[in-house]
Amino acid sequence: MARDSLEEKILSICIPTYNRKASLRRLLSRIISYSKKVPFKVEACISDNASTDGTFEYLKQVRRASKMDIWITRNKTNLGFDGNLLNAIGLARGRWIWLCGDDDIILEKGFAQTLRKLDGMDDPGCFLVMVGSTFSKTDRVRVEGRVISSKSLLASTPTFMSELILRTSDVKRVLLAYRGLTAECAGSHVIHAWLIRLICFDSPDLHGVRLPLVGVLTRLSSDYVKDANLQIRFMAEQLKYRVLTLLLVLSSPLGRAWYLPHASAAIIGMYLHATFNMVIARSFRGIIIDRGMIRFFLGRFRLWSPFFILPYALICLLPRWLSIAAYNVIVPIAIASGLESKESTANSKLRWREKR
């Protein structure tokens, strides 16, 4: 079957799989069913990592029976998660790539909403769309949406694969430009996070968008819920792979050349931005400790939150006159450095005053 050009399909759903025929069957049946109900061209791109449970035989059958374009490949040996994901991405010809785990479920409402959003996406600077996930069994829809800068993506890179949709042209560009570094990062189990970082490094003017909808459902099995030890081991393994991936990048001259300055600038910029808002909050609010601000740090910055909560606590202990003096010093610096504009500063000042 001849492949369509890159622009003819709006979305390629890329699924790496290994020995999960039952869950893959559930996922594919939904995708095939939903694709019949939308006026957009969609394809599924599946890479089988040398499964031994009959997965590839099933894929060949469903490809012959379905009118939807399903592209499949099978690795002769198990390449690991990252290598398998890259193979699935290599099959993609749609304008956007939706990375999807073979044990997750795409929701019908989220599927239709996502395609409509992607079809109307006329922002050439957007390379990443996050569609959100839920652990419930309902199609709950998020009410919030926001633009995510490349600096924010560098400082806190999303790692849950199934809520990530990437612009195909940007992914293929960085895979070609950074082939050696991508090969070194393979084995980290979070190669998709490094793709996002590579795109941000390569084109720091690009940004991501979090859409106000939930597109994918992750069901926690009873084993995962009951077995705390299993969850702890999984978290430890992820931490190990993140550290190893960072060491791999830093061991490469090319990696050091672009990672250190960009990551440092991203973290410093994020820190200064948070400090700027802390000083404004302390200067114009009557209360000393704002629990809402602490909850914001915990929810927004996650692992970085202790590094924000500590200086916030120190700023809250400052006398009011000293915090106002700090505000008068930091505002011109923030405006001159481009961290804030006069308009955003005025809005922040008004917002914090109204919350007194």
C-alpha cells in the first residue's frame, strides 16, 4: 500500500508494543472505531519489539481487516523501549504524532476534540500539544489550557508519553540533526522527554500548548494499587534512568555544548520569575504566609518546589518595608532583562493588591 504524503494525514498514533496483545487489541479496536466517526485522516504506526505472544500475527490480521491505515514493523530482537518507540515514530507520515502506550486507552470524546483542535492549529510556533490524562473511568474534561514556553519545558519536561502530541516535522528534524546524541540517550526509558528537550534546544522560540481536554485513560491495575513496594521500585528505576540519561548527555561534547547553557538559563529564569512573584506577593498582601502560594509551588514545580518554598519562607519573614524595597529593586531588573514587561508587572501588582 502506498504511503500518503506528510500533509495528507492529520495524525499518526505511534504505539510501541511488547507482549501485550490483549491490551493492544483493546486500544486498537477503540482507535479504529473512533476514526470512522471523525472527518479526519488518521493512521496507526505500531512497532512490535520481538513479542512472543502472537502480537505481530494479530497486527497483520487487523491490518488486513481494517480500512484504516495501520503501519506495522517487527524488530528481529528486543531493542528496548526507546529503540522501539523511535521505530514507531519512523513509520509516521501525519502532520502530528500522538505517542501512545499499548496499555493505555484513548477516550472517544478526547479523540474527537483533539483532532478538531489539531485541524484548527494554525500556530507555526507550537511543536507540542498536551491533551491530559485521567485515572478515572469517565471522560472528564479539563477547564484550563495554557501555553508552555520552551524554558518551562526544559525545566520541567513532561514524561507521561500518552498525553504528548508532537509536530512530526520537528521530531524528524531533531532526530536527523542529533542522531549521535539520540542514540546515546536511547536506553533511558524516557527518550520522548529527550526529544522534547532536543526540540527546545534546537528551536528555543517554539512552545507547547496544554489543551483543555482529557485524551487518554490510564487504568491502574489492582496489583499496582496494592503493591506499594512495586511502585517504590518503579519510582527508583525512573530516577536511576533520569540520572543515567543526564550523565550520558553530559559525557558528550555536543551534549555539554548545548545542555549546560540552555538548562542553566531555563532554571535560573524560572527561579527569578518565581522570586519576582514572591516579592510582589509579600509587598502587597497583608498576610505573612500564603498557603495558596505554597500549593502553587508544590503543584507547578514538583521536584523543584523545595528550592522555591525555602526562599519564599525567607521573603515572608522580611519586614514589610524591606520587601517593598526589594520590589523596587527587582522590578526594573526584571523588565530590563525581558523577564517581565511593564504591562505584566502592573497586572501582577493589581492582582496581588486585590487579594489583600
